[in-house]
Amino acid sequence: MSSFFSIDSPFYKFMNRLLDMLKLNVMWLLCSGVAAKFIIEGIIVLAGFGSYRVFSWIPLLLIGPATTAAFSITLRMVDEEEGYIAKPFLKAYRENFKDGMILGVITLIAVYALYLDFQFYGAAKKIGYSTTGYLIIGIVAGFLAYMHIAYAFALQARYENSIINTMRNSYSIQMKYFPKTIFLFVVLLVEYFVITFSATTKLLGILVGPACVFLTISGFAGQAFRLIENENEERENQTEDTDEETEEVYEDTDESDEEEEIDSDETTEEYLEENDSED
């Protein structure tokens, strides 16, 4: 029984990880502006200014830096690196504030554009208009948004790069490992339906939902990052070996050239000596 509660037991590790997830989720809710958004919206509605609810979305400008910081923690969890939550989170939040905010705004615009498209789709369906165009646009745009954004925050948390290159790399990695991309999409759908299944699961979703999503994406992204890093290391090693072989070839060539020059000089001296003796 004592081993069940020891620090090396699976139960202890699970509870420790669950506590870390709760801490991370709270940090994300506070720093992303999500909590502030609902508080401000509630105050505006209670004050009777419901038409100004749009201003409650302003705090969501912080969602990008907070998400990047959260991924810096979950990527560390995936790598089995133990440590604190709050201090590394805030450090990553400050370091990625500018780029994270830009990436967050791009994500919000993409999500809102998809929302509008499906709103138009629903409205067209109600009045009997053709919905095929809206449906195709929504599916294609949703696919492209998912491919460019799903790994973008994890990439931003792990590597230094421009926003455009980060999103391109997200697309390239997901295309490179496309079966895993589909599997990740299915897993995220399952998580969404589980979280929204009932009032109880919605409460659990508020407590750990975003952190679970970040950890899930980090599991797939971390594996892809390691594979690519290993490929790059092997390529660099092969390049170094090739350079060494090339240098050895050049050295051998130089030595042979020197030997040929020496032989040529000796031959010339012998020829001159023979001519002198004849004279």
C-alpha cells in the first residue's frame, strides 16, 4: 500500500501531472484574456449596455502569447522534463509576446472567417439558396487554417523564426506526416465531443480542457520535431563526412603534385648534368 503512494508510483505521477495541468490551465485562462473576456462581457450586459459587448473581445488579443507559453510547458511535459509551471510560463509569455500576439490575431481572424462562412451557409439553407459554394469554401478554408495553425504555436514556442515561416513550417510538417495529421484531427474532435457532452464534462473542460488540447498537439508535434531534428543531424553529419573526404582527396592531390614537381626537378637536373658532361 505504501508503494502505491510513493513518489515513483504511477498514481503519484498521474496526480502530479494532473495538478500541473490544472496550474497550466489557470495560467492560460488568466493570461490569454479568456477569463477577462467573460468577466467584461458580464459587466457590460449587467450594466445594460449589451450592444457594446464587442468590446469584451479586446482581451483576446493576449491569447497568442499565452498559447505559445502554454506550448512551451506542454512540449517540456512530452519530453518528460520536470519543473515548475508559473515561472517558465511567464518567461515564455514575455519572450514571445509580440510574435505570439500576431500569431494569435491571425488565428482569431481565421476562426472568425470560418464562423461567418458557416453562418452564411446556415442562412442560405434557411431561405432556400444554394449552399454548395459556402460549404466548399468553408471546408477548404478550414483545412488550410488547420494545416497552417495546428503546429504553429508549438513551433513558435520551440524555435525562433518569422511568423510566415512558422506557419509555412506547420503546413510542411503536417503534409510530411499526413496520416498523423488526420489522426490528430480525429483525436481533437473526440476531445471536443467529450468536453461538450454534458454540464459535468463542460466544467471539467473549463478546468483542464485547453491544457489537454495543448498537451495532445504537443505529443504529435514533439514527435515530428524530433524526427526532423534527427534527419537534420544525420544530413549535417553526412555533409561533414563528405567535406572531410573532399579535403583528404585535395590533400592527396597536393601531395602527388608535389612529388611530380620534385621528380620533374630531379629529371631536369640530371639532363643538365648530362649536357654539361658532354660539353
